[in-house]
Amino acid sequence: MVDDCPVHNMAHFDMVQAEPTALLYKRPDGTALAGRESRRLKELFKDFGVQPSTVTVMGQMGFTLSTLINMKDEEVDFVIKSMIEEYHLDLLMGEQFGIKAAVRAKRRLVVEELEQQRMDMAALSNEKKRRLEEPSDGLLLKDGNGSLEALGLLGLTDPDSDSEGKKAAKRRQRKRRSKEVGDDGEERPREHPFIVTEPGEPAKGKKNGLDYLFDLYEQCGKFLEEVQHIAKEKGEKCPSKVTNEVFRHAKLTGAGYINKPKMRDYVHCYALHCLDVETSNNLRKEFKERGENVGAWCQACYFPLVTLARQNEWDIDDLFNQNDKLRIWYVPTKLRQLCHIERMKHGE
């Protein structure tokens, strides 16, 4: 508590002991803030270097966890300024940044949880509709809990994005595209257009190697620069990331081999190559020696990235934004989901 707080235009606050484990911040008019909010504030700032006395004053000012995470950064700055000027708190520089960092981290976590809930609901909705349209399909699990595993993390879509007829047509079209006829006349899943190669190893046959794959991402960066230059000349808004506009520009300039589906499938592989080239190279060598295909290598690239995100306090967006080559790419949804799952599993 701070004894020299000014009382001009302010209500006086007294802290009273309610229970051994809970504190109530009580005004003279009898209005009380439950001790639960006090504990939630302490939990919010626990790992960000904010002193307990500072948290106590914020509780006396009437702030709750919900209030703070719904405030804009400018409003949080105003709160800090008020605590210094009106309450005469001697806030350390680290505390000031800690308050803002804690609010941002909690806000980001809440957004991720809401997004996860939305995607789970979308998956359940898609599963029900698919059962109605394809009752003879025995590939999907029959119980509600297993349906998400059968669909996989990459199969989640927005249920409101299209009409029923369009979505059914798209599913049939994807099935046709995902199959190709083999020499024996049987349909087989379409293979990846790349093969696993070691660093510097040239590809053999019709398929390209992984060095070629990573070079495509470098080319996308150059096409983005060209699109930005054209937009500046026209006085239009410049894209900061690789979007459909970049892919269209690449196609118009003769680089039709660079397309959205191909580039989006391997963004996390390129991310590992940029963030930890040694681990990426070792993974390539290991899978080449084992004779694994690109699909298995592609899945294996997720796990080192999740480890890197954990070392960076689960801020996968920061890992991408801090890298000059990765900041132009969106974080893949599946990678974000895996980080969220691992974070919840470890209770962090």
C-alpha cells in the first residue's frame, strides 16, 4: 500500500482481510471487489516482474483482468501514467514494460483460445454434414470424440464460408484431384512434387529436391518486392506479406510454377530452414537415409518449430516477424494449433 496517495477527486480505499486466502478491496460505500479478481491480477503479472504492491494499487483502482485485456495499448499507457502521477508510485522501467507485456500476452492467449473454439465448432459442423452427404464412407470414426482426429488439423474450414452446394462440389473436386490412376488402373493418392534430398544434392528424375523448394520461397520474396514497387508507383497500399496478389503477379511474369497451394503446404519447412538450418539439414539427411518420402519429412518439420516456440514463450508470430525471410509469410494454422495444444498440455 502507498500511504502518500493524493485524495483529490478520489475515493479512499481500505484493504480488509476477508478470508485467509482472499482479500477484498472495499470502499466506504460498501462496494467490494471479490478476492478472486485479486488473485487473477496476481496471476496475470506473476512472471512479468510487477511488484505485489503495484498489483494491489491496480486492484484498488477498480481494474479487473477482463478490463485490462480489453483495453488498448494507449489506455494501458494512461493507466501506468496515472499510477505514477496521481498515486505517486515509483514504478521501475521493467514494471512498466512488464504490465504492458502481461496484458498483451494474455490478450493474445484469449484470442488463440477463441480461435481454437471456433475451429473446433467448424470441424464438428463439417463432420455432421459430411456424414449426411457420405453415409457409406467408412473412413471417418463414428463417435463424436474421434471425428476431429479423423478430419485432422488441416481439414478445418469455416462453415459459413460457402453454401452447402458449393462446399459439396468442392469436396468432390478435391477428391478427384487427390487421386491419380496408376499403371494397374487403380486409383492412388497423388504424390508430393518433391523428393527428400540432402543440402546441395541435385534431384534425380522428374521430381525436384528440397533446395529447389526453398529457392521458390526466395523467389516469392522477390516477387513481393516487385508487387510493392508497383503499388507504390500507383499510390496504392503495399502488401507486407505474400498474398494472392503476389502469386498472380508471379504467374503473369511467367513463373506459373509458383502457386498458392504448393507454397502454403511447405511454409513451416521453410521456416525451420530459416530459423535453425542445422536442425533442418540433419532432418533432411536422416529422412534421406531412411528412404522416407516428402510427406513424412514435412510432418516431422513441425516438432522442432514447436520446441523453438516454447523457448520463445510460445510466441510463434514473434519468431516469424524477427526473421527477415519469414516475416513476409503467415504462420501456418496447423503450426499455431500444435503450439497451442503443447502449451495447454504443459500448463504454461
